[in-house]
Amino acid sequence: MADGASDHTQSRVTIRTVATDAGVSVAAVSKVMRNAYGVSDALRQKVEASIEKLGYRPSVAARGMRGRTFTLGVLLVGIDNPFLPGIYQGIESVTEAAGYKIMVCVGAARAQTEAQLIEQMIDNRMDGLILVASQIAGDTLEHYARQIPIVVVGHHETSAVGYDTINNDDQRGAARVVQAFVDQGYRDIAFLTQFEPDDHPADVSPQRELGYLDAMRAAGLADHIRILRLPQSNAPREQDFHQLLTSPDRPRAVFCWSDLDAIPLLGAAFRLGIRVPQDLAIVGYDNSPVAALPMVALSSVDQDGPHLGRLSAEALFSRMNGRKVAEHIQIEPRLIKRGSL
Amino acid sequence: MADGASDHTQSRVTIRTVATDAGVSVAAVSKVMRNAYGVSDALRQKVEASIEKLGYRPSVAARGMRGRTFTLGVLLVGIDNPFLPGIYQGIESVTEAAGYKIMVCVGAARAQTEAQLIEQMIDNRMDGLILVASQIAGDTLEHYARQIPIVVVGHHETSAVGYDTINNDDQRGAARVVQAFVDQGYRDIAFLTQFEPDDHPADVSPQRELGYLDAMRAAGLADHIRILRLPQSNAPREQDFHQLLTSPDRPRAVFCWSDLDAIPLLGAAFRLGIRVPQDLAIVGYDNSPVAALPMVALSSVDQDGPHLGRLSAEALFSRMNGRKVAEHIQIEPRLIKRGSL
DNA sequence: ATGAAAGCGCTAACAC
DNA sequence: GTGTTAGCGCTTTCAT
């Protein structure tokens, strides 16, 4: 497949073309472009005029072979996760101001695929990487972090030494939810997830689970602890929810690890005529736009994605600037109360 | 900002390392990697063993300087558009099978930003580009198409000669909606959009507008034609919707150019206690996952994103293989009826 | 069938 | 302050 036989032979304007046109050396052009030290105004003007005239753009690929590409790589877990747009926007706001470009790779929440994508970004000579909600194990990340500056968002590897982590405090967020339930008089509060804490202890869901467990115990509700663990899947799980909601020991309140499951659960309840919150209270996590729709009105924990994004981009820059000691930042989540609780 | 002072000096395994290890020439390794003609089995085995042993990965950047990068660029309008995940998945399913990688750039639905991103992908030496719902004008695209193979999805430049376009038949989709309304006895059917057909005639919304107009006329409802044109914006427009819904001449039925506006409109109606469809019927476009939620139940036109994605990737490959004549494919949209109509 | 060598477009030492 | 030049890691003739 794909022999590349096409003739996209429009001869490219290179640094040499510019140098010739401006009547200067290649090095001079390079220096002007990088704002390097030691260029006279006269020379700079000539070069800039030629660049403008010829519509010259440096080849990122060629740049990557010697110096920097001024391009950052962002790895996203998937493309349809409500958690991502805010983060991306936050990242972009600071990278754009710094004159850096972003290239995105879309993972599939599978560690091996994600590792390949990281390698791909390294092979593309990105200057640094931001991994959002990656599932890759900590030691694998340490390995890559020796090759390229890395910041991780949405993954709690707090003992990481080679890269930074930026998170909302998922345990605290979970505790807030439990507290809110308790304040309303609920006792029969279940936690719904699709992750095994033993498999990926650093993932957000196990962290929220931990926060849930602690908060339940602290509230004297240890006897009411109940984890609903669904099989991990991206497919719609109407079956699972239907079964859960029609079971005789249906919980009175459910805290879902993410809106990703909370919203379909709410849908299933709606379909079954189960009133929310009179018959069943539900709280999610991520405060996705759908949660705010009046006919959904799902209470949910807000992570402030744009803030996380900005922090991670800033951390990456400071790391690229030479910081060696790892930073592990947590910000405060906020529970947004709506009709479902 | 960012001096790159860090010492990510882990000396990379290059093609030379492999050649030395395997006791062969650099050229030999290169040939093995590209499955080029003229390598003995013995040599191939030695090289492959060394590659495996050393964990060698070719540098995409370096490759890009002479040959191909085996990387395709995908430009997405935004990151929170329900239209995109399906398309992306479709693209990926065929590119992955062909051994190509994908890098994504996220635009902001502004022509200039998008042009910059296209240039960035060219500068990164992608082998080909798929532009999804880009707003760039046709002649600008022709310009870029001379530099790199391009396929456009979600933009109707049917007279384009240098690149391909893949779309669902937006006019037909709109006609289907009008027909469905008429079949139910509606006559007072408005079209809601936020685009000026004169500005971007090739965009999907003006196409849907056209389909709406034709279908209304064909149904003898020319007198009932009514275009609700909102100011273009990504911000939530509760104000606009509130005003529209409380106005004395509120339409009886609204066909929204996209679920992006249909869903918030539905939300505003819900908040105002306007019953759907008894007081107001609504149909959207794109059949986003939210539309399928039982408490939303928005009727919407489905484009079959995965199919569009597959077609566009296939078109790109065939173009990369040397096809010169442009292809303009349209597939049939399908109206999914739910409670809102 | 295999290897030597000439670039690809740039950056960064170093010389002038 | 400006130019020369040696690579960066590959691909690709062209000898052998």
C-alpha cells in the first residue's frame, strides 16, 4: 500500500534559498530564526524580508535532527472523554503563549498502545511530553523520562522521581462526595467503578475508591461500604445497569468513579422509572457538560481541567529548563451539586 | 522560556549501532527495515536480531528528511465535537492495518489557525493529511494540496481538483428531516444555524440549509420557511435560546444544524417547561451519544462517522499511491427517530 | 547481494 | 558580526 508515487514536487523553500536570496550565509538565517546572539539589525532585516517574501518555514523534521522542534507532544487516553477538552485547552493556552506547537496522539487506554505512542512522539523529536490519564506503569514512565521531559496528568505516581505529576486530589474529591451524601442523611452509599485497584493503583478510580473507603469509615459507615465493580469496558453497559437497578438490594446512593458511567446509569434509572434522587441518588466525577443539562442535572466533582492543563504545561517548561527534582502537585476538587443528590 | 538544559542524554540507538552490532552496512539495515528489494535471508535475520536485541526504533524525523515518515496527519476542528470520535476511529482502523501512525492537530474552527496547523504537519513531514470539518477556503486547500496529499471530510468542495472530499449528503439529510416533520403534520418548521451561507458555502451547515430550503419548497411550504441564525459562538447560548423559546412566534418545529445546538435548545425547553414534542418538536444532526440518552431522546441525523473515516483514509492511500483525479464521495445519512419529533 | 557515500535541511562550533 | 563546516540519522543511487 501507498508507494508515494505522487509528484508533490513543489520544490520547497529551504534555509539555503533564503540565504541566497538575502545574500547572507545559512548560519546567519539560522541565527535570525532562533533569535541567537550576534546578529546586526541590518542583517536581521534583510533575512526577515527574504523569509517573508519567500514564505519560508523551517522544516521541523530537520530541526529535530540537531536542535529543538518547539513542538510538544500530548498523549490523550481517548477522544471522547469529557475530562480531556478542558485539560487540552489549559495546556494550549500556555504553550501557545510560549510559541510552542502541540501534536496530539490518541491512545486507547491500553498500556501497550500508549507506550508505542510515546515512542512515536520521541521518534518525532518532540521537545517534551504531557501524558493525560495514561495507564502506563510508573517504572515504564521512568524509563521514557530518561529520554524526554515528561509530565503526567490524571495519574498518581507520587513517588515518581524522573517526571512530574499534576492531579486533582481524587481522594479528597471522593471524600467530599461521601460527606455530601452523609449530610443529606444517606447511609447506604455504594461506589461504582470498573477498575481493580490492584492492577492500577495509581489510576484515578482506585484513588477515588480509597477516598470513598476512608470517608465511609470516618463517618462510621464501615458496615455500609459497598463496591460495585463492573467489568472494564468502553461498550455501553445497559445490561449491567439494568441488573443493578432492578436488583432487590439496590443501593440508596451511588457514587460513580466518572460521569462516563454516571450518566448512562442515570439514563437506565430514567428508563426504569426510578426517581432521582427520591429513589436513588447519584453523584459522578468530572463535571462533564452533559451533567449540567437540566434534564440530566447530575451532581459531579469538578477537577478544573483548564487549571490542570496550565499547571502541567508550566511544569513541563520548567523541567525543560533544567529542573531535575520531581514535582507532584494536587489541586482541590469541587463538588457541583445538582438535582441528582 | 525553556532552554532545554536538561540532560536527556541517554545515547540513542541509531541505524549505525544496529549495523555495527549485526556486522553489516548501514544501507543493509535500512533496506531490511523498508522491506526493500535485494536482501538475503541470512542478512535479514542478523539485522532483525540486532534490532530486536537493541530495541532499535528508526527516527521519524530523520526518515522524513529523505523518505517517508509513515505518519499521517489528522486535523480536527476541535476536541469536544460529537462528530469527531467516530470519524477518528474509522480513520485509525484502516491506517493501523496499513502500518501507518497518526498525529493529530486540534484546530479552533478558525481558518487561520487551521492553516498554520496544516503547515505544521507539512513541516513535520507527514505523508498525507486528512482534514476533518476544516473551514479553510477551497483555493487555499488547493495550494496545500500541491505540497502534500490531502483528503477533506465534512466540507463540500465538490469542484476541488487537487484533493478529495468525503461527506455524508447533507442536503439529503436535511430533506429527510423536513420530510419526517411534514409526515407528522408539521408545517411551521424552522431551521436553526449559526453560519452564514455566503461566508462558507462549502460548510456542512449551509448545505443543510440548502437541503432544508429545497425540501420546504418541494413540500409546498415555501411560506413557512424560516431561518433562525444565531451569532456564531462556542459559548453556551442560554440567553439566545431562552429568548427564542419565550417569543410569541415560537416555531412549532425546529431543525438544528447540529446536536451541538439542538441539545442545549432541548435543555432550555426543558427548563422552561415546554413539552417536547407536544409543544415543540426538535431534530438535530450528528446523532451524538447524548442524543440517545433516554432523558434526552433527541431525534437526529446519523452520518456514520466510522464509515466516513474509513473512506477518507482509503482515499488518502489511493491518492498517495498516485491517483491524480479528485474523488468526491457522498454517503447516505440516516434519520434516527426518538422522542423529540 | 552488499556497501560506500552523497545528500535531506537544519543547528552549533569554530574560524575569520 | 558573519561565514564555514561538521554533523544529526536516515534513504538512495551507484559501485562492487
